[in-house]
Amino acid sequence: LYRLLVLATLLSTRIKASIAVAAARELREFGTPRTMRDATWQQRVDALGRGHYVRYDESTATALGKGAELLLNDYRGDLRLLRERAAGDLANLRSRLTRFPRLGPVGADIFCREAQQVWPELRPYVDAKALAGARAVGLPDRPKALAGLVDDADLARLSAALVRASLDRELAARVRG
């Protein structure tokens, strides 16, 4: 889940998703909060640069280091403890997530949308971007109605596909047929 938190942080900035994903791959050597914190700022900048995440590389390298430190200090490096402390309250969970540097409401949406795969109490988590995709392809634009279309295990995947449809008009048109 830590890598998902890093990806959500990278996707929270106005940058192409493909670049954020490439940067996340380059950061995989720092796949735990401890290794991210212990990496030098320059190592993080270099990894972001290899992923072509260059516009915000220096500030993001700082944010990732501070975010790792926050996770280690407040949650012993374990996102499950963050989940436990949120006590099933989605607003509390989102608030805790947005305390991480560079992780705003959009990043919290991304994290929750994907984490519902392993944290079932988040289901159905279908954010505004996924709902826009549902409208674009002619599906219901209500989370519970969308959740009823697939098995629980597939809701995160459906949500991710709907986000792609919201970002790609041609894809949405092909899905609509």
C-alpha cells in the first residue's frame, strides 16, 4: 500500500498520468517508508528524473521524504494503522491521507479508489472522476448502482476503467458503441 500512497502523491500534481506512473516505477527501490526516508534527497530527485517527472522533481522529492517521515512517526510506517485509527470513518481516513505532503483531495480519491480492493469498508468508493466516466459511457452515475454491476472484487478495476473513460473521449465513445 505504501507504493500506492507514493503513486497517489505523484498523480496529485498537474502532470501526465503516464509520467507519474513511470516515476513511481523508478521510485520502487524506495518501496517502504523507511527506504524512502533514508534515501537522499538527490537519490529521490534522480529517480523522479529517470521517470521524466522533472517539472516538480525537487519539491516532490522533498514531499516524499517528509511523507515517509510522517508515516513512520505517526503510524509506525504502516498504513494499516492509519486505517485502524480512522475507525471506518471515510472522512477521517481522507483527512489523515491529506496530511501527507502533496496529497490533496484528488490524491486521497486515488488512494481510496484503489485501496478499496484490499480495504472492503471503503466500498463502494467511486469518486467524481469515475462518476464522470460512468456518465461518458452510459452507465449509472451513482456509486451503489455501479457497485451492483460487478463483484466486489472488481469494483476498483471498474472505477479505474471509468477514470480512463473520463479522460479519453474516443475510448468512451468506443465503449458506448
